[in-house]
Amino acid sequence: MSARGFIIGAARSGSGKTSVTIGLMRALRRRGLSVRGAKSGPDYIDPGFHEAATGLAGVNLDSWAMRPALLDGFAAEISRDADLVILESAMGLFDGIRSETGRSGSAADLARRYRLPVVLVLDVSGQSQTAAAIAKGFACYDPEVRIAGVVLNRVGSERHRAYAAEAIEELGLPVVGSILRNPDMALPERHLGLVQASEHAGLEAFIERLANVMEASIDLDTVTSLAAPFDLSAGETEVAIDPPGQRIALASDTAFTFLYPHLARQWRRAGAEILPFSPLADEGPDMSCDVCWLPGGYPELHAGRIAQAVDFKALTARFAASKPVHGECGGFMVLGEILEDAAGERHAMLGLLGHSTSFAQRRMNLGYRQARLRLDCAIGRKGETVRGHEFHYARVVEPGGDAPLADIADGLGNVLGTSGGRRGNVTGTFFHAIARS
């Protein structure tokens, strides 16, 4: 099967591109197309909505964190079993970091690399003809990134639509749809972005409503005709992060959800078995496993329940006495002594590492990271550099006395110091691993 594809881009976050993307995916699936979703950059949440809308697993395509061969391999995977690939941009279309050519992390990198056209979603609330100036800027900014069509979002009236659309079309850019202001299209959010698909009440009905809006507002035939060939069947996928064990105990519930889909998929493909357990249900890791992994998520919203999970604490401590336990971000917080929630209440965590964290004393940490590992651990070998990112509001308020896990730099290579902790078989860090550098 030879897929075709296009990118949904925008000028900024909050333009409505996720709602447009999800609705388009479902509307085109209704037409009998096999649709696959992809997301540029480091985003756990949107691929879950893509999967819910299409019935097929989504994937991240991160041009900074993933080496070109790995990027091409994932692109090849989704092109092999789909009629249409819709790739959603993170933030603005050109937003990334200054890096070597083609590795900024932006969706524009993917547009250039795979020669995919862009359907630009413009939030035209509070403007009319000025939308044409923005569209022209996108069309002229990079000659290697082709803006193939425009969708007007948050249109106030037919007159409003006409002013904006006519000005844009005079530039030679087709306006392929216009969507009226509709507060019911908004996806619920919390501090790390959208509420996850698995937590969204009435998700299926919501996606169906979005699809109805897209069918009524967008020329689906024209949008489909804009798609370009996306046939990468020759690509081969290298391994992003080796499986940390043959049998992996994975904390998995509404407090622990942020594991990149490509990691779990590749680990299973390599022959590893993943055994989920729920700390919120007071479950612990299966002792038959080789390693326990506590991913990120929202433990700060469930800190009281985690603190009272007696069996989870005892079984994880027993596991850690003889086998590796690794925690990322939220998992790292739970490995520590104390987690202070947003209300300032302190909750006793696992105590397998010596630090304490606070969500009451908030500070946003956001950005790409490069971690050079100081020892063999679940995410790599001693001396290896792993690329990933941080995105959290918690801060370490009591560092403890554990040795650091890694030396860390930002996406540009600026040294930030050390990261995480290690004690015996236990390791953890706020850093989320995406792929080996």
C-alpha cells in the first residue's frame, strides 16, 4: 500500500489544529480510508487522540531527538499500512531549536524531508484581511515548505469568512474550509496540556461531533487531493532505546501514563514482554520481571492514594532489593521521599531515592535535553548520550544525597549540570528518554 500525506500546521499553539486534525481523521475514516496519525516533536498526549480517531496507533516523528535513520524508519512504518497519513505540527509550524540542518524538531523539518504539503489552520478570531498577511508570510518564509491550502478557524460570520477568504485566495492560496466559532470543539486541558484521551469522558461521541463539524466545514475532496506521496517502504527502523529487560513491569494507570508509544512498540517487537500494574490499585511489580519502569504522568493529582498504597510500596521496595527500578519525571517524583501536592500537603512516597519534590512551589521546566549517562541503567549504557526532553512544573526542594544519574545539557549543548539520582538498583530522573544520540 502506498500512502499519501499532508501536515496540519498553524501559527501557534491554541489555534485549534488538534481539534481540526482529530475531526479530519475521523471524517476521512468514515469515507473508508485507512488513516494514520503522526505528531511532530515530543508529545505523549496527541498520539492517543489520533489513535482514538483513526483506530490505528499514532507515532511521534521528532527530527531533533531521533536520528535520521530512526525518523525514516518510523515514517516508513506508518506509510506501509495506511492510505493517508496526517501529521500534526507541535506549536507553530516552524517552531524548533537552532540545530544542524533538518534537526530542529519542527514540523517544517518533516515537510522538507518528506516533501509533504501543509494545510495551514489559521485562527482568524479578531482579524479578517490580516489573515492574508499571515498566510503570505507562511507561503514565503521557506520555499522548501509548501503551503497547499488554508483552513479558517473560529470564524464569526459569513461576512467575516468572506473578508478573510477572499484576501487569502487573491494570493493564490486556496481556502479549503472555514469553521465557525464553537466552544464545544475545545478539548479539556490541564497543566501539561490536553487531558489524555483515556481520561476524556464521552471521547467517542466527542470525536464524532468533531467529524460532523469537519464534514460540514471543510471540502474533504479538496483536502484529500492536496496530499502528496508518502511512500517510504525502503526505510528500516533502528532501535530508539533497547528494551531494559526481557520482562518489564510497567506502572500503568491514570497516575502513570507518559511512556512514548514507539518505545513500548519497539520493545515488544524485540521480544520483550510488558506486564502492566496499577499503583493506584495498590499493585506492585511482578517479581518474575527483570526490571520495573515507573513512567511519567500525574502522580501529584493522586499523591494521597499513592501514599496509602501499602502493597505497592512494599512490593516495589522488595523488587528494588535485587532488580532495577527506573522512574521518569512523575515516576522519579514517586521514587523520592516526599511529594508535596499543589495544596501544600506532603505525602510519603517510596523513599527509594532521597529527594523530595514539590508541586506547590511550582516552576516550569521545558525543553530538549541531552543526558550523558554515568552508569548502565534502564535507558542506556554508561557513557552513552540519550536525547529526550523535560516538561514538568514540579521542583526538587530537598535534593537528598544520592549520586547523580547523568550529566545533562539542553538541546543546544549548553551544560545544565547533573540530573536524577541513583542508589543501588534504583535510578530516576525528570528527563524523558526518546532515543539514543
